[in-house]
Amino acid sequence: MTLNLELLTHVTAFLWQENDMLDHGEYSAWLDLWTDKGTYIIPINPKETDFENTLNYAYDDHHMRELRVQRLTGGESISTSPQPRTVRTLSRIRVLSDDGQTVTVRAAQNIREFRKESLKHYSADLTYTLEREADSFKIARKVISLINSDDALAGIGYIL
């Protein structure tokens, strides 16, 4: 297997930028990273692959991502009030496929959340489908497979 370091570096920079935007509340810019038909998915079963035909914590299209951001920033959601402070760490970034237009990437993510005098930790496998656009990418699909998603979870509405 040949490792394309230039592609890996480009993808890594894009994903780090996305995570930084989320940690710093740059939600409008984050929404602009998506394709019009992009989907944001948090499955209940961490091993699930048929997201369209199973129950998920989130299965957001463009409109639902906008509503999620509105709830997060508007203080209308009990799970995000007060708004959490987060730090995301992304590692183990691996390009799974590249057909010249679409790049599929898998990575590990750890999120530390501080809210209401409590520090929580979430770990997940992420799978991105990225579409090339000019000299960057757009997110066509993002799947967040929390390692404990089939356990009792509280307040995951902010996880983006």
C-alpha cells in the first residue's frame, strides 16, 4: 500500500480546522464546510453501517444541522445550557479510499467537555466522506461512532 503523504497532510489540516471551529463556536463557518446534501450521523449502535434504516441519535441533513446550531447557540436546549466548553483531539487519521473526487477518512476523536462544574469525556471513531472542492474539501458525510453509544448517554446534543 502506497501512502500519499500530501493527501494525508491536506485531509488532516482540513479535519483539524473543522474541530477547531467547533471548539471555538465558529458554527456558521462550520456549516459552510458541508455539501448541500451532506449528512451528519451519530448511530446508537457503534458497529452500525445501515444508517438510513436504523435508529440514530442524529441523522442530520442541511436543515437539521442548521437547527442543531440554532439550538446550541440560542440557549433553548437544556442539554446545551449553559453552553459547554470543549476541546477535541483528533488522531489516527487514515485515508481509506480516494477515487479522485471523493476521499473517505477514518480517525479517532476524544472530546473533553466542561459544563455545570463537570468534566466529561467522549471517545469516538469518526468516518468522513469528503468531496474535493477547489483546493479543499466539503463534508458529504460525517459518522460519529461513540464507543459507548449503546450505553446511557446524557447531553450529547452538542457533539458535532
